[in-house]
Amino acid sequence: MPTTLTLKNIPDVVYARLKASAEMNRRSLNSEAIMCLETVLTPQRTPPSERLARARGLRLQMADNVFTAHDIDTFKSLGRP
């Protein structure tokens, strides 16, 4: 049977991030909070072979992109004040 949980004194920054994440994922705040808790508390173990296959697939997708050191510095600074 599901249990009700009340959270108090949530920092404004955490609340804002949760709310933005909920909107982005088209979920209610409650559903987003549950999803975050489930993700952290009951992580799914990915077999190393699957992780390696995903990494290889990403590498193939990026094969056509060549980034210079300047490009990488620009990417790293995006969104920073």
C-alpha cells in the first residue's frame, strides 16, 4: 500500500529544479519527486556489456564531428555566468 510523505523546508533552488524537471517531463510535482527518489534509491544495474555497447554507439555517432580545443572550451562555458 502506498504511503504519504510530507516534505518540509525544501530549499527554493531544489523546488525550482524539481518543478522545471516535472514540466519538462510532463509530470506532476508528486510524480517527478517519486521518480527522482526511485532513480536514486532503486537504481537499475546496467550490465557492463550493455554500457560498452552504448558507448560504442555514441562514439560512432560522433565520428563525423571533430572538435577543436576552442570548441570544447566554448561548450564547457555555455550556460555559465
